[in-house]
Amino acid sequence: MTVIEAIEAAAARLEAAGLSLSDGFGQGTLSAFDEAAWLVLWGLKLPIDDLDSVAQRAVTPEEKAQIDALLDKRINTRKPLAYLTNEAWLQGVPFYVDERVIIPRSFIAELLVDESIDPWLSDQTHRVLDLCTGNGSLAVLAAMAWPDVVVDAADISLDALDVARINIDKHGLDSRITLVESDGLAACTGPYDLILCNPPYVNAATMAALPAEFRAEPALALAGGDDGMDFIRSLFLTAGRHMSENAVLVLEIGNERAHFERAFPELEPLWFETSAGPDQVLLLTRQQLR
């Protein structure tokens, strides 16, 4: 058996087990094949991002047994693969994860890497806030994208901040990223030139219907109240006071655009194009929030 054959067999097992895009993928992978490739390559300690170079490598019976054991655990426990491997990748960068944090998958990461936010910044952009930082991935990517900025990474969860510390140290950014325990913006000093925020925004009906993999994640980081907008309402009340004159807020709201527009009909945000479409991430200026 080769690596590519092991991946194809694992993908077939995932599909046969009833896992689909709505039932467990979307936490770092978008298909059974992608999930299987991650599982097999991680299990064999092979490069996650270079399948082509190892596709025809032989898999020994002992290695096949290790892959099968990991696959059995994924199917039988319905735990996200990232929790089984304690690793998730975002825009080609590896991060440590465990059950204390949601699995990083923010579309804001795309905008950091492809420079979509850069036109809204200037040589006066020095202080960045990653609010609801979780495992710290957006803070790390922001520090990598803009070497001249310093970043506050804030979260209400001490557990999440402990995980963020692991990732900040992992990428050697402890001198540029400061962790802040904060309920929303309460303990964030500012003023910030840019606020990035991937908040809890899942509405109550969607929360009630989440598959097992997503229920394994901390509800605190997902649930946004009846319409998903509870945290965002609170954020908008105070954000302007924490922003410099020309600052902007980049906010992810997932599939909640309809709820957002009903909650804030007076706002006219800029919507970014991402791999998920033009209605997942928005930008508001300080003037709009005032």
C-alpha cells in the first residue's frame, strides 16, 4: 500500500461512517479526502503540505495499523482531528490546539496573508488588537504580516490564553504579542489602530443543531445568543473609545449576515471577498462606530 492508497482508503471509511461536510468537516478540512490526507500524513510524520512528494511512498503494515487506530478514534469518538493530533494549520502556519479552544479557521487569516486589509492601514498603524484570540492564531499571523506592529491578544478565557501562550512562544513572538484577560474590551487599554475580531456569533438555532465535532468545541467561543449578535452589540457600544482616529475594525460573522443586517440596519460596512464568499467578514471605521 502506498500513501495515496492509504489516504483513499481512509477517505472511503470516513464517508462510509456517515461523516460529511455538515457532519464534522469544516474544522480545518473541507472534504473526506482532505481529512484523510491530514490524518495519514500526520500519522506517518510526513509533510502535511506536500502530498505529491510522498504519494507513492510505501506504507508498512505497522504504519497502516497506526493509521487505522487514529482513524478508528476519529470515527468512534467524533472528536475533531485537530484535537486528536493537537495541531491545526491556518494559512500554512501550524498551531497547537486542544479542547480548551476552538479550532482555528477564521477567514480573517486569508485577509492577513493576501494583504486585503493593508489599504486600510498606514505608517501610523502600530497597535493591533486580536479580540477573542482563542489559540492566538490571528495574533500570530498579524505579527508575521506586519513586522512593525505590536499586538494585544485578548480573551475572556484563561484556558484559551494558556493555549495562545504556547503558540506565541512556538513562533518566537513573545516580545511583540501581549496576552490580555478581558471580557470583551473591558481590560483592553488601546487606543488601537486595528482591531481584529472573530467573536462568538453562532445563533441559538444553529447551536442546537451542531454536529458532535462542533459540540466538542468550547460553547463560550461559539454561541452568540438568539440571533448570534449578543457579543457584537456589546462590542459596538464601546469599540470606538478603544480606537485611534483612523482605526478600523475587521469583524467575522460567518453565516450570520442576515441577522447582522437586521440588528444593525444603519451600518454600511465594507464586505471582504474570502474563499467562503463576500459575506463572512466585514470592515467598519471608527467614524461609523461612533
